[in-house]
Amino acid sequence: MSPLSGRLELNRRAALKGLAAAMAASMARCSQPTEEIIPYVNMPEGMVAGEPMRFATTLSLAGYGRGFLGISVDGRPIKMEGNPGHPFSLGATDIFAESEVLTLYDPDRSSVIRRKGAIATWDDFAAEWNRVAQTNDGRGLALVTGRTTSPTTLARIDALRTRFPALRWYRYEPVNDDASRAGGRIVFGRVVTALPRWSDADVVLVLDGDPLGHGPDELRIARGYSSRRNGKNRRQRIHVAEPVWTLTGATADFRIALKPGHVREVARLIANGLGAQLGEPRLPDYAHAFAQRVSQELQSAKRRALVLTGEGQPAEMHALCHWINSQLAAPVDYFPPQDPFENDHAYELKSLADDLHARRIKALIVVDSNPVYDAPDMLRIADGIADVPFSAHIGLYRDETAGCCKWTLPLSHALETWGDARALDGTASIVQPLIQRLYPTRTRDEYLAELANEPVTDAYDLTRNSWRKGAPAGGDFEKQWRAALHDGVIAKTAAQPTTASSSRIATLPYAAPQHELVLQLSPDTSVWDGRFANNAWLQECAKPFTRQVWGNAIQIAPADAAKLGIADEETVDVTVGGETVSAPAVIMPGQADGVVAAGWGQGRLSAGRIGTGVGARTCGLGTHPFARSLAGAVVRKSARNVPFRSLQAHTRLNGRTEDLFQIATAGELAPRHGKAAPPPNMLGIPNRGEYAWAMVVDTDACIGCNACVVACQAENNVPVVGPEEVTQGRDMHWLRVDSYARPHGYSLRRGFEPVPCMHCELAPCEPVCPVEASVHDHEGLNVQVYNRCIGTRFCEANCPYKVRRFNWFDYSGAQAYANEGPSLKAQHNPDVSARGRGVMEKCNYCLQRISRARKTAEKQEREIAEGEIVTACQAACPTRAIHFGDLNRANSDVSQLRATPQHYVLLADLNTRPRTTYLKRVYNSDETA
Amino acid sequence: MSAAEGAQERWIGPEIHSLEDINARVSAPILAPSHTWRWWVALAVSGSLTIVMIVTVTWLFAHGIGIFGNNTTIVWGFPIANYVWWLGIGHAGTLISALLLLTRQKWRASLNRFAEAMTLFAVTLAGLMPIFHLGRPYYVYWIVPYPNVQGVWPQWRSALVWDFWAVGTYITFSILFWYAGLIPDLAMLRERARSRTARRLYGAFALGWRGSARHWEIHDRFYRYMAALAVPLVVSVHSIVSLDFAASLEPGWSDTIYPPYFVVGALYSGFAMVVVIAAVLRWACPFKPFVTVRHFEMIAKVLLMASIIMGVSYATEWFWSWYSGNRSERHLVVFLFTGPYAPLYYCQLLFNVVVPQALWSGRVRRSIPAVVIIAIIINVGMWLERILIVWATLSRDYLPSSWRIFLPTVWDWLLLFGSLGAFMFMFMIFVRLIPALPAHELRRRWLEENAA
């Protein structure tokens, strides 16, 4: 009934009807919320909606702070990057730092105060605590923490001790430096933190240590390592003698597999060469020749030679290496320890167990530690805690220890709160929050301040106050504070290195001949000491050599496996002192005979939905906490069947890899004359646009640390698929790190080759797509149009590099590992679309970063500058092995690297003309002994 | 044709005494089924398998392609192998019909109708398989060039687009060819059907066929022209399907032998399937006089020839991968003989090349059970060949770091067996609605044979 065409008939009945309908409609509508929403009328300064901002903050690993930059978009931290200003990041990250954003949003985090599992309030807790606190002066009160370097936290503990003078503070860190501390005491009479200046050494000998492996010093050492690999400085020779493969071993010019006892004999031979009288080294012949050669090399490189060992070796060995280094005037800086605690870590955990069983502890407060998981089963920590009348666990997760404690107090994540930490050399930095606390949690400092009944209990004030106190008088504190927050480092807080030389030399006892198997333990390469076990990115981050995910394995030497009749990937039982764990066996060529190896940190009983029950708990074995070496291990076939889940089924590819992972000897790298002409092509090459993006990956610098893989996952919203899908042979990593091994003399050479999309100029994936979902863009990128993809998967079938990844299920949405809680969605990078089910995806050189740079450049009417675009993998890389830039520019980094004799193309004979190319792994010499 | 020749070339059994005998027997399954329990058993079995297929596909659409055993490296799996296999089976019908017509092979008349029906059903199932295989099957129409506002077209260089046209053309043509041959028989049923509805329906589809001399003349000419068109088409379809593999960069796929190799393989499996169906029809319908032992013997000879060509093709593949000097190509052959798929590969060679050699013996050729068993073995062997083409290359291509093995899931098998059930189900419906043998051609054959 149009008012224009027809006559409007409105009688009384119709009017009433209309009125009634309108009233009913008005009642049925949604009620208006009473909250006010406030638009950004006054934008916070510098903030542009949707634009990422970087804030400096600090993340701790094993108690040592490392400075990073958190990328925040619209108030959500989504990615961690390195802080170039921090000496223990130097602009790079590791897998643990990269994955912290996922932990922040982990829906399994402890989020409320609980009393015996039931939700309670702070007032409930405070009331009970006050009762406990009133009745004593600290006798029977126990505080358990990890290694603490934070000045603010140390001040809180002091305050707590002031209130409770008899408080017993137990400090232990599962991945600790007990042996090295003891070694320092023997040689120097005190505990020292020895930080090698890796880049200053011409010859490095590593004896059963892993300085390039994960740890608080990894990023600094890795940068030192790569600075001697980039062709500008003279190359460094690295020798390694070790029982089990480590990342450091893989970098060696020559690596020899020796039992831990034999490794000590190498040190004995070298010390004797420097004038020590330690008796005749007892080495097998081949090792003797190696040791002799290395000894001569070290002596002729005085002041520029370095000998390092690791926690797997006893204090005497550390003492001897300290002595050798001081004889060689090795480039090592000695710092006073940042951990003020005197006692050794293992001793502390044992005392805790003893005191618990002797019922000397009446009230127990565990701060961000997990002794129930960490301690050997023999110590029966859980039983001990159950007998304590008052126990409270302060932690990020409701872990094993929380399960035994009466009270569970949720801890704030480092990205939510204020705090501080010191690095290994004493450099202090502030922990700066990037987001409001997601749950009603408190920080460690806040809890301790509450317990100590301090007047100030707010993390921000506590942190500021502790630095205001130490600020030089007359200075502008506010200015310094802002500078510290901006830079991520508090100026002039690094300690001065002390000279530490000593002529004292420890005797090195001969190892008793070992006829039984020795179980060597080390921190898990994905989940560290177990604290990262609930992080799905890390669980799905492949272990460097075995490429195993979602679990751990028993690594066994081929000779031992043959003797025991154990096949690869078969489940075995390892028994040490009556305790048994079951895990799949992996046969590792290049591992010393008589040694079996496994990682700590898996087999969590209460980690959360991701980490619980993954892998075998090896830290429960033995009697001594944190023992790295357990003698008398018995390995036999298991009745159980634990699947071995791996992202690379074939780790040993003898004889087929010469052109896939290319190696060269330094002398062979003669400069190339002219440009090698690419093979002809009938169809012609697509024209290059304004820019021609390309990547060069330096396999010589790559140490296989996986930081790039996790960085890519965080940046590009790469979903996790979970153990079931991995067993089915599926994974989603856009960037994988292939592991190669090649026999060399009686030894083995190992290396890593990160493989992102090759962005072929003649891409085989493009002509086979029936719907043009795989196309080239104007800057030479091979891009995938998700919306157009119908999922024929012909592109991946035809990809010689197999770098494309298919969403077999709705991995980013409804699939189990993506759907654990809405909070995880907050981590997603808003610049990268989430891919739906049935769609192919792959690396796109961080297209979002390229287009951001292009927009900026276009606004300023200039070209994109060299180095302006940094891909996520490139930014993460601690050795700067990944180079990215414009091929159209003759003087760009990638153009120059492509012209070097070290350059090679993966599967060049297929004539796909990849934009991603490689630099060869270079060895100093070809000696096989 | 002389009477003596006709006696030698007797393809219709002596049980037939008149043309009406032929009509009665051919229309019996439709009008007067004498062994309906057999039909009902077959329908129940195939019907339940069809339901299995429907459930599988429903589950597939609900949960995604991940229910199959495909992985990051071996992105293709059962649906692709099923596709190639079914399409291969779909070749024999039209080829028997057209090529044997053109070469004036007299034994054709007993087989061509149901062989063509087999083609239709097999190609239908084959055409569905790539859709089930898609990550987003609901967008399958994007490979069709339809006008759209974005101006987006299919990507013509992709073999999958060629596939669409090849299969689409083939099934359209096959329907027309089949229907053209069917018209006189529909007219026969129009006359014989008891119910008014049936008479009307058959009448409508018979397009007013009256059997006049002019009708026969036009029909004959039209049918022969169609046949002449059909033969190159049959050859082209599987050639183009083979380009799905051959037009790639992968070791073991990128071979020029693929088109002929696929065409022969298709005929091979198609003829083998014709044997099975002929035996079933002979068992279930009164077709013994039409589908004689001699027919089986003829097909057995074709199978024997094809098996030798298959053997030569396999040997050619081995030779070229060695002769190419290409490491990946050579490794692939070694992998086939020694890798985890080796038992399947040995089965493939045994089933496709060795077992059919038994057909050299006339006694075996003349034993229907023996020929049927060999035919079934060949079909299994051909399916193994298809799945190994997919698996082996993708399991072992250029970068060893990505090598994986395919682990089939229960859904893979359910789809395969479900599709077999659906094929049988469609056949069961077919024999009750449409004459499974061409009565008009058999009448002509009988007249020629009994002219004396």
C-alpha cells in the first residue's frame, strides 16, 4: 500500500494494531548496555589503530633476563622480536622467547586463587596466611624459588627475611651451573660466571658442552660464532669432542664422538701440553691423534684459543678447562655471579626434600618452581609437601607441585606486569607489560610483598622504587626510567669483567672403565626443563637432529643398538636404579658407543591440555637431582608402544645429498668468474617488476636452533596440528629446517638447511593450478590466493621442494589444537588472514611486512630501502643466516651473496629459478682425523 | 556373407530358434524376471555399499579431506587412484562398441549395450572422485569457464582443466552414443511393455521409431559416424588424464610414455570389467545364447595382448629411468622394487603381466570361471598400478627430507568399496529398466548366421 499510489486507509482498528505492534517491538529489542564505551577521541600518543608498536621488555630464561621487543597491535602483544640493544639478545630471539606470546594467551594458565582445587578469594588466603605468619618468626617457613637475579625480587626476599628471620630460602634451577660453579671454586676459590668472547677466538675446542645450544647465553654466543663465518673476518676453527650430538657439535670443523670419560682425557692431554703433570692420557688411538692435533693448534693460537666444557662434566673438568684457558690467555670474561645464592642447586633441592621428610617445614611457599616434577622420584617431594600444614604454590600453571599444595596462587605472565631481571653479565632491564593482566593475577614481587606485609604491593611501584633507590643522586630519575623502558636496558648496569687467572690446578681422576650403558641427560631442545611443555608451538617444534615432535626419544649409538637388537623408532625401556621410563629409540650415528641420551622436560603429569603426558619423564630417574650422567642404565625392548613422531622421516641420507646440502672446503672457494648462465627456457622468464625480492640462506651460519620456525609460526598465524596429525604425516610449518648428515672419515658431518618457499621464477606450482590460486605478483613473489583455492593440491604435488602446506582439517578454527580457548585468538597477527579448511598455504616472504614497507615508502615518495624489510625468520635468526632483499639492486646484500662462490641453488637442474637460494656449508679443511 | 562363413562365425547359441526368442530373452529381465531373488540379493549388497559411500561422502564433506590418509608430502591418494581406475574401466564400453563396429567384429553385438552402460556408470563415478578429493568441493564449478563479474577464468595451462573438458566431452558423447543404439530396442519395449505408463515412457524415449527402412538406413549411418568420432575420443580421454601426471615436474610422472600407457591400461581394465559383468549377466539373466564361451575367449585374447603391452610399458619405464641418468628417476624404480610399497608393486606386476599369461592356453580361455578370476585379478592389479603411480612418486621425489609413506585410513577403503557398490547398484537398476543386450543387433546377427 504505497501512500503515493493508493489511498491510505487507516481506521481506528488499524491504528490500534499498529500501536500495539510498535509497543511489542520496542519491548522485544535488546536492552541497551549500561556500560559506556569510549572511542579514542584523544588517541594515545604515537598509536595508530592497526599499526604494530614495539615495546622493550625482558623475558627470563633460567632466571637470567634477556631483553626483547614485544610487538603489540591495538593493545595485544602478538610477537616477540629481539632487542638489538640488549647484549644477550643482540636483536635475535630463540624459540622460548618467540613462544612466550602463546603462553601469555594459554587458556590453561592458572587464573584464579584456589584452595585445595576449589576457587577461593585473596581474603581467604590472606586470613590463613596471617594465622600462619602470626604464630612464628619464620621457623619452619620455607620459600622455594628458581634462580633469581631480579633486584626487585631479591629486595622482596630480603623484606620477607626481615619479617621472618628464620625463613629458609631454597633456590634451585633445574638447568643449572653446579659443575661450573664448583670448578670455579677449585681454581679461583670463588664462583665465577665465565663468558667466552667467541668472536675473538681463532681456535675453539668444546669438550662435551653445548654453548650454541639453548640457554641464557645462546644468542650472544651464536652472534659471535656467525661473526667469524661471514667472510669478512678470518675463519675460526671449531673442534668438538662429545658423547652426544649437540648444536655445537654440528658446527664443528671436526667432531669426534667420545665417552664422557674419554673427553676428559682429551683435556688431560691438552693440559699436559701446557705444562701440567696430570699423568698419561688414556685415549683410543684415533682420539689421541685428534687430541694431539688440537693441542698443537691451541698452543699456536695463544690468546686466541678457547676451551669450553659443559655441565655433563664434573667440577674437576671445569677446573681444568679454567686452568687451560688461563694458560692460553683465552678470550673469556669472568663476571661475579648474578645469582647471590651460595649453595649449589642440587644441594638445595636435596635439602628441601630432607627438610620436608624430617617435618622441619611447617609452611611452604613455592614460587614459580616445580620441585615435584623436577626432583628424582627417590626424593618423594610430593609426599613431603602433602605433610606440610600450610603450602602455597605461586605459578603460571597448576602444575604437579600446585597439585600437591593447599593453595594455588596464579602468577602474572611477564608480558602482563612490571619487574626486572639481570642478564649473565649483570645488565639489568625492566620487564614492561604489553597488556593488562588477563586474569586477576599478581606478580612474584607482589605476592612476596604481600607475604612480607610491605607497605607497597604494586609491581609498578615496587620496580620503580627499587631503581629509584639505586639511581644516582641529582640525576633525573624520570628521564633515566623512560630511557630504560625505551631502550630495554638500564644503562651502566653491566658488571666489569674481572681478571681471573690462577695457577692452581686440580687433579683429574681417571674415569673407571665403564662397561654398562651411561644415560646422558640434557634439557629438552623444545621445552627446556619442562616449563614450556604446555606450549603447542614448542611441542611441535622439531628437535634439531631427530626432527622429533611431541615427545622425547632415547638416542642410542648404532653399535649399541645392534648389540641390544633394537630397531630405529622401536619403543625401549630404560631402567636406572629400579626406575623405568619408556620412549621410542632413535639410532644416532655419531653418538659415542656405550652412551644413551635423552632429554629432560617431557613426561609432564600436569602441564595442561597440551603438555600433559607427552613423552617420558627422565628427570625422575636416579637419586641425584639434575644429574646429567646416570651410570648403570639398562636398555631393553619395551612391551609398550610409544609412537615416534617426526617431521622428517629420513635423517640419514647417505650419498644422495651432495647437491641438496652443499659443502665446501675453505680453500676450494675460488671466486667465480662471470655469472653462471641459467639453463635456457622455452617460455621465457616473467619480467621483473620494480622490486625482485629474494632470500639467501647461509647454511654455514645456521646452527639449527629453530628460532626462525617458531618466529614464522607466530608471525603468520601458522596453526599447530597436534600429535595425531603429525603421526598421519601432516604439518603446517611454512619454514622447516632440514637436517643433513654425511659420513666423513670415521666421523659424521651434520648440517641444517632451512627451507621456506623458494619463490621460483618458473614456479611449477603455478601452471598446474586449475583456478589460478597460485600466481606470481608484480614483485616476483609466488603468492597463494586463499580465497580462490579449491584444494586440488596439484601445486604441492608438483612442488619439488614440498614447501606447501594444506589445511586437511580446520586447523586454525575448529580443530582440537586450535580450539582450546578463545584467548588464543588474541595472539593472531591481524595482518595475516587465517586459512580455512581445504585451502593450500605457504611462505610468502612475510608479504604483510613487504606491503607495510611499500606503503611507508610510497607515502614518503621514495624507494624501499635496502634492509627496510626484515622477514620474521630473518629477524629471529641469532646467527643472521637469513638475508633478504631486492635482486634488482646490484649492490644489495642478496645480489652480492648470489655472486659469491659459496652460493648454490637447491635443485638447480630443474630450472625453476628459485628466489630463495643458499650459501654452502664451509669447512676449514678436509681432514678426516 | 556366405552360409559357410556364417556357420563358422556363429556367435549366437543354438537355443535360439526365432527372432521372437531373442526379443523374449532380451526383454525378460525387464518384463518377466525369472530369477528375481538373485537380483534382489545383488541389489541389497550393492545398495548397502552405496549407503556406505553416501555416509563416507557425507562424513567427508562434514569433516574435511583430512579423514583420508593423505599427508603433507603425498597430497593425492585414493580418490585420484579411484578416478583414474574408474575412468579406465569407462573406456572399454565405448571402445568395444565403436571400434568393433568399425572393424566389423561380429561378436560385438552381445556385449556393446551393457559395456556402454558400464562406461556411463564408471565415468560417472570417476567424475565424482576428483570432487571428493577437493579441499573445497563446493567450489568445483570454478574450473568451469562461466561468465562472472570478477572476470576470473580457469587457468587453462592446468591439466585439471583439460581433464574437465575431456571427461565432460566423453560422458556427453557416451550418453548420446548409447542412446542412439538404444532407440530400436526402446521401441521394442514400447510394444511389449504391459503397463500403460511403461509403454508411454518407452514410447517417448523411442522417439517415434517405427522400424521403417528409412529409419534403419538413417540410424545405421548416424551410428557409424558416431562410432568414427568415438574412437579418437576414447583415445584422447585417458591421454589427457595421463597428463595430470605427465605434465608435471615429478620423477616418474614426467614421462612421454604416459598417454599411450594410460590408454592401454584403461582398455585393459575396461575389458577385464566387461568379462566380470558379462559373467554376472549370464548368471542372472537368460543371456546364455548371446554371451557364449566364444565371447569370453575373444576378450581373453584382447586381455592377453594388453597384458603384454602393459609389460612392455613397465619395462620401458624402467629402461628410461635408468637411461635418463636422473638420480631421482632411478631411485624411484629402486624404491618401487625395494621400498615399503614393494609387495604391492610385485602384486601389480604379477596381476597385470604374469597371471594373464595363463590365457595363452586355450583351455583357460574357454573356461569362463578362469577368465573371470583372471579378469578380477587384473582389475585389482590395475587399481594397484593407479595407486602406486600416485604414491610412489609423491613418496620419493626430490628432497629426501620430505619423504613420507602413505597410511590409508578406513575412510579411504570405504570410499573405494562404496564406489564399487554404487557401480553395481546402478547396474542392477539398469538391467531392470533397459535391455542389457541390443536386441535389434542380435536379431540381425541371428538372421545372418541362420540365413542358410
